[in-house]
Amino acid sequence: MNLLSSRTRPHVNNSRPLALSERAETFFHRPRSWIARLDWATVFGSAAAIPARVEVDLGAGDGGFVAERARRHPACAFLAVERLLGRTRKIARRAARLDLANVRVLRIEASYAVERLLPPHSVDAITVLFPDPWPKRRHHKNRLLQTSLLDACARALKPNGWIAIKTDDSAYFAHIRAAAAASPLLQLWNDATAETLLPEITDFERDFLKEGRPIHFLALRPRERAACAASVPGASSPRC
Ligand SMILES: C[S@@+](CC[C@H](N)C(=O)[O-])C[C@H]1O[C@@H](n2cnc3c(N)ncnc32)[C@H](O)[C@@H]1O
């Protein structure tokens, strides 16, 4: 599937090849409206078709994870959400360098993206990998993963969708488990493992593994999904 049409890739038809930084620009998604829900066909430049599978990585950092996953799953579309300009530029340059037509970068607060921009029931997977732990008690309110954000993620997911979270921070992990348990829309997906669901290693994870820090993993899925999975053949498959 050609997710990114030549209409949105000016370098394809230009006689002068674009420099990496110019090509990187084409990997940014800048919505015309910041208050309308995203349209996946528009985001990924596939005018005729909505991508069959969409994954969203919240707090994508430098994009090592999303690039590796996009390379391994060319038929899936990947939206990398990151709030820091420098990091979004790195993700876009990486996508351009690797010619990953199935990646787009959105520079925005993750909670705004999930609550206001993701279309309901349209996303196959949401990953939140090594979110900032905000260890001081007075900063806990800044933590991205709260029940309200998880519920908003649940609303964006397709019935077969899932959320996967990794962190090296034990206290934040306990907080995330409690936030998930309080969600009326999500349930733990105990059978899922990091190895089967997300074998790709993130940039931060690589550093943490070198330091010998434990990596905590949690997968969630919409509550109704248990019934769906029982009736839809193959619906329980976690892979793309
Ligand atoms: C610790 S880094 C992890 C990066 C990447 N997921 C990885 O594992 O390599 C956390 C990233 O989340 C981004 N971030 C933190 N809070 C965010 C928010 N509210 N919205 C968007 N990005 C956020 C930070 O800028 C940073 O790049």
C-alpha cells in the first residue's frame, strides 16, 4: 500500500532532489484545523483509502521506536506525537532518511491529541513508552497517564485495539496500574507480553537496559473486547 501519495511528496516529482531537511518537512502533519478530528486518509496522504491499520505513539521522543516499528510493518500507518520541537525534527529526519512513507509526526500535547484530535474508534494501538515519571509528589499531577487520559485512549481505539505502556519507574508503574484499574472502559490484557506485542526497543529503553534497570510492561484493551475476541476469528492476535 502506498500510504503517502506523490501529491503530498513533492520530492517524488521534482527534478531537483530535495535535501533531507526539506524531505523531513513532508513527514510533519499540520492540521488545517486544530479543533477538528483528524482524518487518517488526509494525514497519511492516501487520498483514496483510510489506512487499514493505525498506531499512535505518544511521547515519541527521537522516534527510534516508531521508525523501527514502521520499517517492520509497512502496511501500518504510524502517528508519532511529541511536544518538543527538536525531537519532532529528529523523528521527521529519521523517517525521511529511512523513506518511511507510513510515518507522520504531530507536534502537540499528547493529552490534547488523544482527547480532541483522534477520531473515535479509529486507532488500532496506542503506545506510551517511558513517559516522564515526574517522581516528586507535588509533580504527580503532571504525569501523562491518568485515568482520564486512559479513558480518552479507550474511546479512540477500535474494538480490537490495545494500549501498551512501558516504564522503568516502579512508582509510576504502580500509579499507572491504579489509574488503569479505575478506568471503566479498559481492562488489563494479562496474556500480552512486551516480547510479542512490542519487540522493538525504544531509545530510552536501550539506555535503561544497559543500566540494568527493570522494565515494567502493561497492556490494556477495551472492556468489550473480550466478547469481541471470542466471536471474531484472529481478533486476539496482537501483531500487525
Ligand atoms: C522519557 S522520553 C521517552 C521517549 C520515547 N518514548 C522512548 O522511549 O525512547 C518521554 C518523551 O515524551 C515527551 N512528552 C512528555 N510529555 C508529553 C506530552 N504531554 N505530550 C507530548 N509529548 C510528551 C517528552 O518530550 C519526551 O520526548
